[in-house]
Amino acid sequence: MWMTTMANSSLLPKPYYYHNFHYQHQRCFKINLPKWTTSTRASSAAPGVDLNTLEFAISKKDSDAVKEALNQLSEVGWAKKWSSQPYVSRRTTSLRELTSLGIKNSENLAIPSVRNDAAFLFTVVGTTGFLAVLAGQLPGVSLAHLCFALYDWGFFVPYLIGSISLVVLAVGSISPGLLQAAIGSFSTLFPDYQERIARHEAAHFLIAYLLGLPIFDYSLDIGKEHVNLIDERLEKLIYSGQLDAKELDRLAVVSMAGLAAEGLTYDKVVGQSADLFSLQRFINRTKPPLSKDQQQNLTRWAVLFAASLLKNNKVTHEALMAAMTKKASVLECIRAIENAA
């Protein structure tokens, strides 16, 4: 059994998020592109297809209107991939199946990654330690004329520099958010930073779209990585703690999509913590409650199902990644999905 039991959480805040990396890895893409106009979007969709209604519904964050607009576009033959994945109930799933599908190191998927944290702390401690040793070799210098006192520069500076590591740890203990922001900024130095977060968030977006869950917002900006879903009916079920097995399965697959996308591509998954936490929040609002074994199996099955959808829609996933990297609007992202070969 590979998934650790997670602590119960409070009611899900609205709107609910998929991924706040997710990652504890904050990331952002800063590519400035010209804004598309409504007329351009509508005309480029397909001859005779009007996307203005869909765009207006998305801007109003009206889940029913968004679904109605997409359903109408599906009826006229444009939004063919919207809600195209039929419901498949969960089944018993093994780690062997995840490995066979192409998930790398499937037995370690639920272990939170400390790559970014460890690299940041190692860099801080290593750099300050080296500078402290270097400063200790400085000759004693009298600063009486400047500070009206005598200081041994070679004695004072090493301790000053060395204390930086302690200050960083103290800040992390008192205000973890500040330390996490620093770690997030530091993590941008990793070569796979931008591609990894785009792949992760695009997976949430695409799987939600295929399962018929409308999206009204997303972000790849540092500290704000997320894909926002809107579904008033699901929201009421979540707040009332009355999620049934069918709705839990859908939300589980969307929650695990980012993790699955990373597992299919990288040897080590970095952004699973927020995904697993989101899933646990949904599990906590389900009736009847799931046992630990059932929770673990649900997680494995959701990863398997999401990974299968991503492999079957690889070209679409890549097209959506490209659009999101360019900070395309939600409507343009939907166009990217529908126009992918």
C-alpha cells in the first residue's frame, strides 16, 4: 500500500482549486502575447460557429451557462471532446498496472517530494558556510573611525554570515509562507520548471474538460498555480458532505491528473502534495465514508484512469500545454483542445 493517510481537512473553500502545486513548487510563465479579440476567436473556431455565448458564460463564472453553451457546440459538431469520456466506475487497481501503463516509480508517487526544499536549504547553508569560512580569513581591521568602536572584522563577519542560515530557519518556523515563496522562486532555476508545471496544470484542465467539468480560470503564475472549476451542483454536494461514489470518482480523476502527467514523463513526481490533499478533502465529504484501503485503491485507480486518458489524448494535451504556456484565455485553451489533431 503506497498512499499515506492524510489528516482530515476543513470544508473546501469556494471556488475549489486543483493544484496549488501542486508543488509547493511555485512557477510562472511570463510570455507577453497580443490579446485575441472576440471576433477573431469566433471566426477561427469554425465557419458558422459562434463562441460569444461561451465566452460570456465563462466571464460570468456561470457553470450552468458554460455547460449549456458547450453542449450546444457539441450538438453542432464543434465541441466534440467536451464531456466525451463516459463514466467508468472505479475498480481494484494494483501498482503493477500503473507501472505497465508507463508510470515511473509508481510505488513512490504518494511520497511528498522535498527536492526543491532540500536544494534551497542546501544552497543557503552551503553558500553562507563557504562565505563565512572565507570571511574568517580576512585580517583584523579597525573600524574605530567609522563606528567609534573597535571591531575585529575577521571575527565578526563569519558569525554574521553564518547566522543567515539560522534566520532562514527561524522565518520558516514563524512564517512558513514566506519560506515557501522563497523556495518557489528558487525552484525556477531547475531546467524542467516551466515544462513541468505546464504539463501538470494542463492535465487538470484537459481531464476536467473530457469529464464534463467546466473551467473558468487557470494560472501558471508563481504562487498562484491552479485550475479553477465551476459546478454549482457539485459545490453543494461538497459543502453538504453528500458526495456520492460517482461524483467522487470524477473529482478523484481530475485531482490525480497532474500527478499522472508527471508520472508518465518524469522519474520523480514533484507536485503531488496539493493533488493528494485536494483528493483527501473530497474523500472527507463523501457518504458513505471510505475505509483506508478504499481510499488507497481510489487513489491508484484515479491515477491509472487519468494517465490512460492522457496517453490517449497526448496530442491534445501537448496542444493545451502550448496554449497555457502562452497565457491563452480559457476560451483559447478550449479551442486548442478541440482543434488538436
